Amino acid sequence: MEILGYVAAILVGVVLGALGGGGSILSIPILVYLFGIEPVLASAYSLFIVGTTSLVGAIPKYRDHLVNLRTGILFGIPSIVAIFSTRKWIVPALPEIIFQTESFILTQRALLLGLFGILMVLASFSMIRNRKEPEANHKHFRTFLVIVEGLLIGFLTGLVGAGGGFLIIPALVLLTGLNFKTAVGTSLFIIAINSLLGFLGDVLTHTIEWKLLLTITALAIGGILIGNKMARKQPAQVLRKAFGWLTLCMGIFILIRESGLFT
């Protein structure tokens, strides 16, 4: 299973390089089900893997003038505050048993993976529909809404370890007037900063298995180089739709698995 996990780690980078998001949608199931890592620690590892890989992916985008630093910093600051606070104080405070009755028990694992599975299913719908890339029809920079969106995505990222690329990209297009390609590059920059700084909250509270983490990250970095080349050769809509179906299947699998219908 670990060998399959290492191969799958490359796919995390491919997705990030090709689509500008979605790496955490793959990395968390890989860490939990193929490497046997418990969900809270898996979400921490995911932040490091996706953050480092996104940073590598953002560099060529920046060189191509497809990263808007001003927008990335404005969006990123509230996200950083939210994600660090969530990882440092909220997640560690969650009890092992969240809710219990005579016939039902909601555990921390079921809550976190259940929320993540729901997020995967919802994210898959917009990708499978293969809608046109969002277009900015205004030049207003909606500062307040950008800050609010940053806080919400930071909280979500901190709670389940998802980078939020598929939420960040349309938000950047609609709220800041960036074109789609620049929004993708800026999204990678935001995800990198958010995830890596959020990971610091976990370094202070968890023992990190650095050898495993760095190995998976290195493979994902190799994958993002492949993904960047694919993005130049294949239409984005084709890649997005294929990944949407994969995301839907994995989301349903997680929800069924964690509901206890099969083990």
C-alpha cells in the first residue's frame, strides 16, 4: 500500500500543476488510507506537502507574470491568521468523541473526514459540469469581501487540511477582477503561504515523521512539473472534468467508509 501511496503522491503534484488547486483533495485520502496516518496528523502533513508543492508551482507562474502579489498578500493575511489559529487551538481542542447517544457516536475522525468528504463531493460538481472559466466583469477590488473570504477559507483549510484552491480561484476572479490564468498563479501563491504557515501550528503540537513527509513532498514536486507541462498542452476543461469524476468517487468512498457501512 505504501508503494501505491508514493506513486499517488506524484499525482498530487500533477493536479496542482495542471489545475492550480486540488492537491489536498488527493493528499489526505492518500495519507489516511494508504499510509495509515490518523486524520489530524494527515491534515497537518497535507498542509506541508501542498504548501511546498504549491510554492514550487508558483515560481514559474511568477516568472510568467501570472502572480498578483498585492492580491495574494491581502487575501493571504486573514487566511494565515484563521488557519494558524485553527490548527494551534481549535483542532487540538476537539475531543475524541464529539457527540454520543445510545445508538450513535460521532468521533473526531468521522467529523473531520466526513466534512472533507462532503467538500470533495461539492467541489466535484463544479468540475464535472465543465462550466466555462469564470470571467471578471468588473474592475472593482472588493477589499472587504476578499478579507472575509480569506478568513473563511483559512478556517476551512485549518480544520480539514484542504488548501481551498477551487474556492480561491473563482473568488479571486469575481472579487478582484483578475483574469483566470493570473488567478490560478495567485492561488498557488496563497495556498503555499497559507499551508506552510498553518503547518507551523502543528510543528508545535505534533511529532513529525520528517523522512516520510519529505519523501512524499519530493515526489509531489516532481508531479507538479509534469502538471505544468500538461496545463500547456491539454485544455483546462478536459483536465478539470476528469479530475472532477475522480474527486466525486473518492468523496463518496470516504463518506461511506467513515459512516461505517463497510470497513
